Amino acid sequence: MPPKHQLTEDEHEKHLLLKTNAASRNTQLEIQLRNTTAEMASMKQHYDARIRQLEIELGNANNGNWSLRGELDLARGKLASVAVLQIQGVQERFIAEERKTAFLDSGLVQKQRLSVRRHPHWQQPMSGIGSPAQPFRYTLLRPPPPPGPVPFRFAPLDYPRSDNAEERAMKEARAKLIVKKNYEHESD
């Protein structure tokens, strides 16, 4: 029976830290969901009281006051939309955190499977073109480029001019935003 893969201390600590962070985030989201539910209950009481008051006023005004009826409908609509949006937003974040936690767990399991599969006792001798026994003879048709950054006069037009990852990410985000705005403008 092959020996089971053992995680290094750093990997084990990192995984425990990730699981702890995900669990604390889930706890925070559960608390936030409870708080939102409590807020929703108080808002529902407020709107229910306002709706009852408006219904009484509407009943007293037999002339069919349309402004009171409109305010009544508006209060009902606000109650429904606020309830749906708040609960939906918190639930979406809660579900996203649960997926993240599940992904972390599945990643660890997958890593353990891969490490067991790559265990030296399980490796089969490789053969064929490209194997260590028979390497490629003509892998490159031209010499490799010199080390270091590409001079800008030879770089392609879309080559990033900075090695700063943040600047590149900002430029890409701006470009996507511009494309999205142009697309929305054209669709209107």
C-alpha cells in the first residue's frame, strides 16, 4: 500500500487559516442575515402600521382620494421591494462564501489526489517522443529572445509598457468598462 501524502506544516497551516477565515466569514454573514431579518421585521411593522393608517384614512375619505390610494400602493411596493432586495443580497453573499469554502475544501482534496497520483512508487516509465529518454531534437526554429524586458520599439502594439501588475489591471478594467459603456450606448 503506497504511503499517504502528508501535507507540509506550511500547507497545513495555510489550509487551516483559509478554513478559519471562511468559517468566520460565514459566521459574520449569518449574523448579518439575522440582523437584516430583524431590520426587516421592524420595517414590516412600520409599513404595516402605515398601511393600516392609510387604509383607515382611505376608508374615512369616501370620495376616493387617489393620492392616499397611491401612497398606500407605494408603501406596499416599497415594503415588498426592500424585503426582496435586502434578503436576496445577503443570501447571495452567504451562498458565495459557502461556495468559496467548498472550493477550498475540494482544492485540498484534489491536491491530495494529485500528489498521491504523482508519488514516485506509482510512476510508470515514460516512452515516446518528448520523453526524457527521447527528447525533442528540433523544438525551436529560432533562438530564444534575450533575457529582460522587450524593447518598446520591437514590442507588439498591445504589449504592456509597465511591469506593474496593478497598473495593467487598472488599464484592462478601464478598457472593459469603456467597451461595456459603448455596448450599452449602442443597444439603447
